[in-house]
Amino acid sequence: MGAPGVGKGTQARAISLKYGIPTISTGDMLRSAMESQTPIGCEAKKFVERGDLVPDHVIIGVVEERLTCQDAVGGFLLDGFPRTLAQAEALDMLLRDKGLALDAAVAIEVPDQVIVDRLGGRLTCGSCGMVYGADSGLNEGDSCGNCGEPLAIRSDDTPDAIRHRLAVYRKSTEPLVDYYRGKGILKIIDGDRSRDAVAASIEAALSG
Ligand code: AMP
């Protein structure tokens, strides 16, 4: 969990590699559905571009289907889901039906001003999801260092959408921090440090 721009996607990639489990990123899944203009992609587009949350029933259906895939049998990491209390409760039910439970909920915290600075000018690879900060020296259209596809500015990384996404996070998603604290699985991580320092803290929290 974490507001937009705290580094969820970047850290998720590292954890996935370390534990050999897939990252299930609802944001990436929606962007790919939007690109392919699937029915879910077309339904989600207006919400995503405004920085609003896609309705719970849509996103819960997407996650439910994804969790049935073979690669999720040995464990998985959720990035950007759940984002509302209804989603968290639906996830609990989904997992209960499968005889599973979450091992940990990691909340990455970064001050708002740092987030706004980070998101302005970041470039994202629409193909593999790799994110490049404003200090990368790369421009829109340059090739992704990971997969070679062209980099772009996300359509919801505009100043208005960023402000709105932050407000949506505080209102709808931040209450989940208490939800997972109550379940005794919450790990709070200071995300206002280098990528490697944050990764080391997450690793320590997950193995502790
Ligand atoms: P992200 O890549 O996680 O920042 O997600 C990008 C956008 O996709 C969000 O601003 C929402 O519009 C939408 N989205 C992603 N995950 C969810 C979710 N769990 N619930 C509702 N909307 C979501």
C-alpha cells in the first residue's frame, strides 16, 4: 500500500524477483486492458484518467480471475489492491475460500511534497511497467532499459490527476492501514530514502 509515487511498483518488482512470485498490479492490468480496448479497459478508462478509483465490483472481478492463474499458486504480491475497505473485505473472503491468508501488508510512506516532485516528469514503460524518475535523463519515446519498448508519461500523471489521486488515497485507501494493523500484519516502511534502502527495510520486515 502507499500513495501514488511512493515506489510500490519498483519495490514490488524487487520482491517478486527475490521470492519468485508474481506481482499482481491492478494498475498495470487496467492499463493493459485500456491499451487493448477490452470491455473492462473501456469501462475503466474514464476513472483511471481522472485519477478516480475504478468501481469495486470491476476490480474485485479482475483480481478474482487473476488469482486463479497457475503462477499464483505458490504465492503472490498484490500491488495497488486492495484500495478500499470493500476491496479488502472481498479479498479476505476470496482468500478464505482458498484456505489462504495474507502474510503481510506493507505500507510505504512518503511526504506529499516528495510525491508531487517524484511524479512530475516520471516516465513509465507501458509494456513492462518499469518506472524512471525525472532524474533518469530519459525523454518520452526513449527505449525502456528493461524491455526496449518506448517510454511515455502516464495519462494520469498530470498535475490535476496527481493531486486528485493523492486525495483519493487519503480518503479511501489510507483507512486500510488501520484495517491491517488490526489484523497484526502491518509493516510500515519509510519510503523517503534510496530505492535500495527501502528494499532492504521491506526485506527485513518480511523476513522478521
Ligand atoms: P496505479 O498504477 O496502482 O497507480 O493505478 C492507476 C489507476 O488505476 C488508479 O488511479 C485507479 O484509477 C486504477 N486502479 C488501480 N488499482 C485499483 C483498485 N484496486 N481499485 C480501484 N481502482 C484502481
